[in-house]
Amino acid sequence: MIKINNIYNVRVRKTACACLSAVMCLFALSTTAQAKKDLWPDGTPMADWFKNTKKVDVNTLGKQYVITDYGVVNDSTLMQTVAIQAVIDRAAKDGGGVIVVPQGTFLTGALFFKQGTHLCVAEGGTLKGSERIADFPILMTRIEGQTCKYFSALVNADGIDGFTICGKGTINGNGHHYWDEFWIRRQWNRDCTNKDAQRPRLTYLSNCKNVTVQDVHLINSPFWTNHIYRCDHVRYLDCYIYAPTSGLKAPSSDAIDIDVCSDVLINGCYMNVNDDAVVLKGGKGTYADKDSTNGPCERILIDNCHYGTVHGCLTLGSESVHDRNVIMRNCVADNANRVIWFKMRPDTPQHYEYVNVENFTGKTGSFLVIRPWTQFFKLDDRPDMPLSRCHNVVLKNIKMDCRNFFDVGASEKYDFYDFTFENIDVTDQKKAFSDKVIKNTVVKNVTIK
């Protein structure tokens, strides 16, 4: 211990004071830095990567291949899958570059991007999907929590490091024909599944890393809009994701499906779709936790987003095995059916943990939903079936107009505990909130009108 008022000589005292001042300064800087450091709900530090919302400069991605310079015609009625794919293949062969869709509308089936290639849809440009399912080859892919044969997407990328989709143009799934057929099938067979309807997704990225999707309009998908599987370090920045929610509705047009992925940032996006917006997936079935093609989703940050009409702003399930360290914050909902939705499948062992919803405003039907999910339910015989769990969930700084803030039901098939409700100010027609339903509920400054 340094005693300033002692009989040490002046030089020693000055040196000691200088050292103490330096140590205190470093401590203060360290404390300030630590206070500003974002943490995941389990207390682990959030990597600085999640603060990086800087857009990719298309001019740094290599040679630009404007498709109309390579035989592709600006004709919205002419199917040009082969011609556009030839441009992608040429760019890949020549060492990579950017496939540029200029102003105009270009009709195509499935396109497959390769290492070193990127997609830029210029403002005023539209990549329009075929309304014929025959233009989307069947291959081994991932759909509804299972690895199986299904149709490819409009934009496909597999095993790419550094893939970018950019530009202020539009990728239009042209889904009207598919939606119409789906609802006709549902009239004929109420149990018609998504697979039965045979619809392509808009984008499917698998086994990719360091991906950025920015500024682009992703609209009218026949099926899921964006699906990423076994990817890491994926950013969606300022995207406009839309499918109709009235008139001829777009069934199962999820905005972003995150399937066995880690380190995903969704920032500044607008989402209006006729199903859930951001969905965490990872597998389904009684033995889903034993299947090597399944797995967890972890370190997912949804920030500064705007929801129009959606079924759920953030949904864990219906095909999930383990979701951990998930944050949705600084968002607004205009007309969400639900804000945070935990779908509990009785036929699948599920584990949801460390999920935060913070700084959320707007209007919703139900804010928190925890209910059994039995769509296309199939329970096999498993003597050691694990009990599903949902725990360490924090809802904080919430100001919403709700019909039912607390839409929660218990079940012998799952357990939930350690929930925190803090700084809640909501209107609630149902008035069902109770701190007795979920074990170890913490309530701080909760006002329900």
C-alpha cells in the first residue's frame, strides 16, 4: 500500500503517485470499456463482429459481369436461366466477380453461385423467378427440419466463403401462381403440407460463412423467403422482405429461417410476411437430437428492425432442437400476431435458453407465447425421451399495445423456469399475466393496464 503522507522522499512519492494515477486511469478505461461491451444473455462477451454494420463496397468484390453484356436480354417474358448461369460459371472460372443485374426484369429459374462470385441487383433491376416448378431442380437439401430431396431455391449458394448479395434492386419470387395452387390444395386436403404444394424458396445458403445480404428487396417468395443452413457469420443489413398478408396471401413465406447456424446479425431490416419473420430451426422428430444433420442455433442478434404484419417477430421452432444466446432488441412492430413465440413440439426434444427481448414497442396480439405446437405431429416410441426446457428468458423495456401479453400454458411435455419481466408497460385486454405460472419468475416494475 502506498501511503502518500509518509516520510518517503519526494521522488519516490511522485513516482508512486504517478503509478497509482496510471493504474486508476487504466482501471477506469477498462471498466468503461467493459460496461460498453455487449454481453450475451448467458454473460459471455459479444464479439465486436456484431457491431459491424458497415456495408460491403461492391467495387471491392472484383470484376463486374453485367449480364446484358453476355447475351442476357432485357425481356421479362423470356426464360433465361441457362444464359444467366453461364455468366456465373464464367465469372467463377475467371477467378470470381460480381454478377450484376441491371435495370430491367429478367426471368429465371434456379441459379447456383460459386466460390468467388457475388450477386448485385442494381436499383431498377429485378431478378424474377419462374412460376414453373420444373425450372427448379430437385436435389438433396434441407427443408422443414429435415435433410431430404426437395426443390432448389431461386438463388442458391453452397460452401462459399464471403458471398454477398447487394444492390437496391429486387429479387422477386413471382409467387402468385404457387400461392394460388397451395390454397386450392388446402381446400381439397386440409392436411396438405408445404412439401405437397411443391414451391421453391427465394434464397437458400448452405455451409457458407462470412455472408452479407444488404439493401436488396426480397419479395413475393413462393415459400420461405430466406433460408440459411449450417452457416456462420451471416449479416442481413437494411433488407426489405415482403410477401402479401391480405388478398391472396403468401403461405409460409417466412422472412428469415436460421437453421443450425451460429453468429447471425439481422440489422435494420423491414419484414412483412404471411408467416413468422425470424425463425430458428434445427431439426424435428422424436430422435432429432441424435441426427447429425440437425443441431443448435446460437449467437443470434436481431437489432433495429421494423415488423409490419407477421405471425411472429421471433419464433423458436417449429423445428428446433437447441437455441441459445438470442437477442431481439430496439425493434418496433406495427401489427404482429406475436412478438416472441416458443413453439413446443411434444414429438421433439427441445431446449431454448438465454433469450432476451429488449426495447420493443408497437402493437401485437400476444407478446409472449409458450404453447404446444402439434402441426404435422408424429411421436415415435422413445423410452428415454428428454423433457423439453425453456429457461433464462428476459423481457425488458417493453412498451406495447397487446390483446394478450402473457399467452403461456404449462404441459407435462416441457418445463419452463427463470423468466424475468422488467420495465414492462403494456395495455393487455386478456389480463392473464401471473408470476405463478413459470417457476422462478422475477417481476420488476411491471405495469399492465
